[in-house]
Amino acid sequence: MELLASATLFLFMFLLFLVAWKRIEAKRRNFPPGPLPLPLIGNLLQLGSRNMAERLKKMSEKYGPVFMVYLGLDQAVILYGYDVVKTVLVDRGQEFLDRGSFPTSNKSNGELGIFMSNGERWAQLRRFSLTTLRNFGMGKKSLEERIQEEAQHLVEALRARKGQPCNPATLFSGATSNVISHILFGERFDYQDPELLRILHFLQEGFLLESSSAAQLYNIFPRIMDYLPGPHQTFFRHLRGVLAFADRKVQEHESSLDLSAVPEDFTDAFLLKMEQEKHNPRTEFTRENLVMTVNDLFLAGTETTGITLRYILMVLLEHPAVEARIHEEIDRVVGKVRPPAMKDRSQMPYTEAAIHEAQRFLDLIPLGFVRMARQDVQLAGFTIPKGATIYPILSSVLNDPKQYKNPSRFDPEHFLDENGDFKKSSADMPFSAGKRNCLGEGLARMELFLFLTTILQSFRLMHPPGVAQINLTPEVSGVGHIPRQASFCFCPR
């Protein structure tokens, strides 16, 4: 026992010495300031495992827009506020182009696909994906017509509720899933399809679990949490279920691929590229990268857009005057017969402003997507060490009081000029910014406009009987700000 106690005391003293040495080294090398870390756990006590974005906001008030925290033993540089985030993501984006360490994504993706890859792999896959998505209609009339068609399916499903209370979360995710499935696999699912419902369950629960305390602890102590039970293990099972779905779809395309035919969807196009590159030993067009790329695009194109659409309606339910102005704009520009189209967007500045403001107010990915310094760089008077994980806090941009007059309030006027025209903002970063922003941003914005206007062309939103107000604060706040579930009454106009 005495030997064990002595060993424990020695280990503790050694860790204290290590922390002190790291602090001295950080000062010597001019690293950013930050709170004192503790042995092994780093700054866990200051950061907590819930609503980390709020804790980081308070730290920024003390340490400034660039500061350093320890996630366990790992250094992380926090960027807070529009000016410094824009500098890193846009002005000096090449120096911070690589994806940093994020253990939940590292475990599920490895270095495959688009989201977590770096270097030549990322460059090749992103370039191919952007070109191919454009070829299959992203930003073109053909895809607009596909979204309009899906919007009509969605309206029919909502009309079948006959004005009775319903939670549209799964319907919305099904609609956005069908749009990206059309691009990736060339197919559409019925909203009651058992396979679709199972995958949507994995996505909905997975996104919620990714922001749970257990998942946040996993990102700090992955080597320990790997061996412990908890919600994080369920999260990984759900992700494996979605990945298995992507793999099955690739298998189906492999079995039916005609090398002489023009590809009809993204998966066929990738398989043809694999065939063209099969003798290139350095090719990144492999089956493993195909499955993960399809998985990345399916994940990004389904749940985030579905959540955002649902939240926009939640906000409008609590701001009936805004909903009324959107109704007026729809009636005046589109009318009640023909479906809304993208050509209408330029004539509907208030609707466009309300959508952008709802995304800002939702603040879906508050911590942003991690980056990494490619070499030692100077930023805001500090040295950012090579390999350091960088957190460009998108929440600090979307809520920057220098950029938005009333950031804590939902106010479409944030995106309108003095003439009532839509006003762009460089601080409008719900999809991140720079070369590594979300490549599906254009698709998501098209879906949000067409789905929202088509729904509101047909329905008024009302609270369920006995409900006077819904809670707009997140159900959980971690990697994502996940809105609470809410029921609506979609009453025919």
C-alpha cells in the first residue's frame, strides 16, 4: 500500500511538473493565453461537457479573441469573433486549410471521404464532388424542378394531417433526404419506407447524441471513453448503420454499372472515375473513399437541412407578424396556383431575410468545424504552433454585436437595407466560409427557400390546442444547437 501511495504521489507530482513546464514553454514560445490546465483533464472543469460555446464566450471576455485551452492533454486554439474567424477561414485560409483532430469524426470517418480528409485526397475528392454535383443539377433548373416536385409531396403529406397537431421532423428530414438521394443514388423513397425511417432515426438520434455530454467527453478522452459504455457508443452504432446503408447503395450501383453509358447519378460517376484511374497507384478514387464520400454527402444533405427547415417554422410560429409578411410576399409575387420558383427569390427580400436570420438565430453548429495549422503561424500577435487544432467559433460570428444590431433577438431587419432590399453580410457563416466551407451550401439554400415558400403558400401555422408558446432554446448544446421537438398545426389557407 505504501508503495502504491508513493507511486501515485510521484505520478501526481510529475503531472504537475509537466503542466507547469508546458505553461512556461507556452509563454516562451508566445502561445495564446488561456486558463490554467489541470493534470490529465486539462481545462475540463472550466469548459464543462454541456454548452461549451457559452463557456468559451466567457473565456473570450477574459483572454481576448485568440486563446488556448487544453482538451485533456491536447492544445486547442479558440478563435472568437468575426474579425479573427474571417482572417483564418477566408483571408489566410490556405494556412489553416487542413481539418484538425475531432475524435468522434476521426473514429467514424478515419481520413477517408471529404469531411475529415486533408492534402491531396481532400483536394481531389472535393474538386470531383463539386464538378459532379454541378453536372447533376446543383444550382441548375433540373434540380430546382426536382425540389419543387418533392415540395409538393411534402405538402400532400402535411395536408393529410387535416390541420391536426403533428411533429414534422421526420417528414422534413425525409424530404431533404430524397433530394440528396436523387443526386447520389438516382432514387426517391416513400416517406413511409421502412429503410428510410430507420436511417432517419439513426441520423436524428445520432445528431442529438453527438452533442450529448458523453460525446463531448469522448472528444476530450477518446482513449478512455472507447472502453466505457454510454450514449457515445450508441452514437457510433448509429453512424455505422448509416455507413452500411451507403455501402449497400454502392454495391447496388456496382452490380448494375454500365461503363459505356452516361452516368445518371453521383455514385455511377464516381465508379466510372475509379475505372479510369484503376492503373494509377496514387489515385484517391477508391471504393473506400466512394463509400465515405457518399456517406458524408448524405449526412450533410439530410439532417442539417431538415432541422433548419423545422426551426424556421418554429421561429415563425412564435413571430406571427413575420409569418404574415412572408404570406403577403408569397401571395403578391407567386400567387396561390403555380409553385414557388427560384426566380421569385430576388423579388421576395423579406422572405430571404427571414430565412437567413432564422439560420443565424438557430446557430446550428456553434463550435464550427475544426481546422489545423499547417505550420507555425503568427496570428493576432501570438504564435499558433504547427499541428494545433483550431476552433473557429461560428457562434461568435453569428452573434457578433459589431455585425448584428440585436444579435440576441430574431430580427429579419438584420438582412435588409434601408430600402427593404435583401442585404448580404460577410458575417453570415452558418455554412462556415472560405475554401473549406460546406460544398452543399447552394443546394441547402435552394431547398430552404422552395420548401418554406411552398409550405406557407398552402398553410398557416398555428399552435396545437392548449399550447400558447414553444421553447426556442436548444434541447442540447454541444457540437450542435439541437432544437426541441415541437408540434404544429398546418391549417389550410
